[in-house]
Amino acid sequence: MTEHQSLPKNLVADLGARARNAAAMLAALPADTKRTALLAVAEGLRAATAEIEAANALDMARGAENGLSPAMLDRLRLDAKRIAGMADGVAAVAGLDDPVGRVIDTVERPNGLVLSRVRVPIGVIGIIYESRPNVTADAAALCVASGNAVILRGGSEAIESNRAIHAVFAGALAANGLPADAVQLVPITDRAVVGAMLTAEGVIDMIVPRGGKSLVARVQAEARVPVLAHLDGINHVFVHASADQAMAEAIVVNAKMRRTGVCGAMETLLIDRAYPAIPALIAALKVSGCEVRGGPGLRAIVPDLVPATDEDWDTEYLEAIASAGLVDGLEGALCFIARHGSHHTDAIVAEDAEVAEAFLAGVDSAIVLWNASTQFADGAEFGLGAEIGIATGRLHARGPVALEGLTTYKWIGRGSGQVRP
């Protein structure tokens, strides 16, 4: 280990300096050059499937030995299908319109000065994430496409997988005229590196955490660098009295059980007291393999449910467990979500369009859906190619953050000799 690797602050400073140089080069590259390089990365990922699977097998074995939960192991696991999905995601990003240089708006002042807002890269992005090695590919592709350099700090549980994916990026970028330092992977697993990244003012321009509640909470508490994050995905599906029964059952089961470990999974089911098929809705969820924890009103109708505690309504399970309760119509659902939601993704199932529109307008979440599963909370499903995360705050970007969310803007003024009186 070199001297700078033994000191996390020095390591981050070195990575940041190299990233800053790479970012300056990236910002000036035409869209076609970046696109060609990313398509080469996609082909490289497909060609390296066996190597990536072998690296992932080492991580999976170590994770099982260390007692990772089934949900965490599912996030960690890579197979040929998931690697192909990563490659497809990189290729999809390559096909997106380049936001860099795009003119947002232009105005001519009375004195003839013409002012424009133009999109530019943010600069150096730091990504701190856990478990999911696909984040390595998604984040790197999005940052390169948007003209940003990225420093990736993955979790120790995925270190071998991340190294294998990063190697593909480094080789493909360099072979296609892009700086290899545009995508850097922190080479050590020392947790002190996280702290060094969080306090790297002037070195890193924005931090994006992707991981569990404890990681995101630490980032938000300690960061001296701007943060783009969400804390929890406590997502609700509200089944209104007007909901079609077959549709409601299909959406609820998919929202919870398609993949229980993703941040878009439903965690709480809210049922209108006037919905006519409550037992069948709960039965569909239970038959799918989900443990349902019910509130007292619901247990009066379906007695064999596990009693829900106060803590359940504020829990992101990320496994085959859901809390469920009855509410008094639209107003009851809105009040419940306002009290217990995390501003991530919430959905209504309803045939009454007026009620549905009131729900869409009244729920203060980054993503609000009508007659669709919360599992659509994903950048690829939004046509963004991939995402760097789902932002639940109100500043800069909200919802799936992709190319445009990784840019800022600058003002450009074109004059003809104007001076201010």
C-alpha cells in the first residue's frame, strides 16, 4: 500500500485532483465521443460476463459467511441476466440526448444585453454506496455522459464485483480517448475514506449516497459537501373504494413482491374502509409469500394477521413483510402518508378519476402514481437510461436523478458594449 493510501484524507485529495483534471477534459468533449466510449463500455461488460460473475461469487460467498440478510444478498448478486441489464443500461445512457451545452432559456434585456442559462456539468461527483454493484456501472455511465468525473466508494461487501466492473470502464474509456481518471474506484475499504469524502470541500462538488438508513443518515449529518439523497423508501399503495379488484390485487402484489429489496417496494398498504373486497386483497398478498402486519381495524375483518406496532408504520422492511391498515377514504390516506411517508413513492389504485387526481396533487412525494406499481420508481422505467439515485428533497433535483440532474447551469451574457449606468 502506498503512503497516500494509508491516509484516507490524502487518498481522497489525490483522487479528487485527478478527477478534477478529468472533469475539465470531459466537459469539453462532444456528445459523440462520450457516446462511443460508453457503447464500448457496454460491449466490454457483456464480454466480461464470466469475469464479473466470478468476482461476484467471491463477494456472495463472503457475504453469506458474514451473515448478510437475504435482501442484502439479493442486492449484491450478479448473474448473466443482471450483467446484461447493466450493459443495456449503459448503452441506453449512451443513447440519451447530451444535456451539456443545452440552452435552458434566453432573454434580451431592454439595453440589448442577451442573457442565456446554459447547462454545464457539476464537476466531480462522489458516490458512496453499499451492496449493489450495478450502481458502479449506472453511476459511472451517467457521470461520464453528463461530463462529470466520478469517485466511487462502494461497500466492502461488493469490492471484488466493483473492481471487475470498474476495470471494464477504465479500459474502454482509455481506448476511446477519454481520461481513465473520469471514473475512479476507491482502492481500499477503510471506512475512514467515507469521512474524508464527506469533508472534501473544494475537492468533491456533490456527494450521492446509495445505501441503508445508517449510511445516508451519516452522510447527511457529517457532510460538508452538498448531498443529493433519500433516507428511506417508506412507500404506500392506497386502494380506494372505487378500485378495480383484479387491478388492485395485481398492483399490490407487484409493488411489494416483485423485488422486495429495492427502494421502490411498497412497505405499507392502505385500504379504504369502503373497499368491498378487503379479505381477497389481503389474501392475494399473503399467497404471494408476504407477511402482513395489520392494524386493529383490518384485523377485525381479517383476524389471522400479525398485529402491527407503531414502529411498523415507519419501517422500510426491504423484505417480504408489509404493514396494512384501513383509512377513511382519500382524506384518511393523505393524512396517513403525510404522517408516515418518506416523500419517495406513493400510489393510488382507483377508478374514480377525480379522487385519483386529488391524490396525485395532494401527496408530497418525489413520485406519485395512479393505477401503477411503485416498483416503477426507477430511472430506466422513466426513460432515463439509468439513475444515480432517487432524490426526495426539494432542491436541485427530485425523483430519479439521471443526466439532467447531474448538471447545473451558468449564465452567459452577450453584449455589444453595454456599461451599467
